[in-house]
Amino acid sequence: MHCERMAGYGFDRLLYGFTRFRTAHSLGDPNDFVILTNHDPSYSDVFIEEGHYSHGPMVKWALDNNGACSWRILGEMAEKGLLTTKERRVMEFNLSKGVKAGYSISFRSVSTRAKGAIALTARAGLTQRDVDLVWDQHGDDIQLINNIVHLKILSLPYTPPNRTLTRRQREALQWVGDGKTTQDIAQIMGLTQATIEKHLRLARDALNVETTAQAVLKAAFQNQMFVLEA
């Protein structure tokens, strides 16, 4: 529905990304990213899987800012010689794939470690001037709709491939999250402490973390804990 609505404004290709594990020098483990796109795989596979995103000028902008930004600034940066060699290569790749005009929206977060953004690419035939005129008229509505979609995406369960917790692993983590010890959990679940420790170890492995505290945090972020069974 969102893709259709954005296409009505002239943006027929969308690329949404979100991370909860950003640091000063990294966006975190790419395996933990939430990526949604309707771009052709010939574009998205290269841009994402080959790491072009890490050198994308608008990705850099999104990390340092909140709100919406016209891709007009790319031309201005190029004219002033402000782009690095890697950033120019990303721009050249984008142009070769018809990613020429559009807007980026960076979503505000209360956490310094979390960042989400979406790139709205204009359909073929539209210039950046055309896009800016559309934004002048409908920008507030477009930004509001995208913020609502961003919040909705964050509320959905997200389980990366091969990282789904079993019911027992999830239940054990939930009790840890409530402050219970392994001895408490064993009594509550009617199992031995050794079995509880096994469930917690397998949960850590499934979530690719080192400590149980990290597992609780990550499972909570992914909405794998305290959720209703289907």
C-alpha cells in the first residue's frame, strides 16, 4: 500500500533501512539490518550486498540529520568537489541504474544507537526540479506518511533467517527479562537448571550474541519476546 501511495506522488522505487546497533564507526552487523525495497535486484543486490550503501552520500546525510532532504544537494556537493572518490562511484552506479532524482527521509530516534531512513527514487522521466516541485506541494503529507510507516515497521516481529527462537527459548528469555534466576526459571517452567541453561545457550547462538543480557535485548528489539502466539 505504501509503495502504491508513494508511486502516486512520483516515487516508484523505495529503499528503507533500519539498524538498532549503530556505533560511532559502524552501522552494526549487516545481518541485523531491516531492509525493505521494491528496487530491481540488479540494483539492490549491488547497493546493499556489495556495501555501496556505506559510501552513499545520502546515507551519510541520513546518519547525521533528521527530516527530509532533496537529492539536489548531491549536484551541489559534486560541483564544490565535496564528494570522495568512493562517493562519486556510488553516484555513478546510481545514475547507471536510473536512480537520478528523489528525496531521502531520516527518521528521528530516541536512541543514539538506532537509525532508520528511506530513499524515495523518482520514476524515469522526472527531473530533480520536478521532484522538488512535488515536494513543495505535498512534502508534509509524504513525510508524515513515511513516518507512520516507519513506526509500523518497528512494531512488527522481525526474525532474520535461521534466528527464530523456539517457544522454550523465548519463554526462558522472557523470565530472564523479568529478573528471574536460572533456578527460579527452572522451578517456574518445571525443568532442570541444566535444561534452562541449554535453552539460554541455544537462544544466544540463534541470536548471534555472547551474553544472555544481549540476547534479551536483541529478542526484545526484534519483537520476539512477550508476543501473542499466532
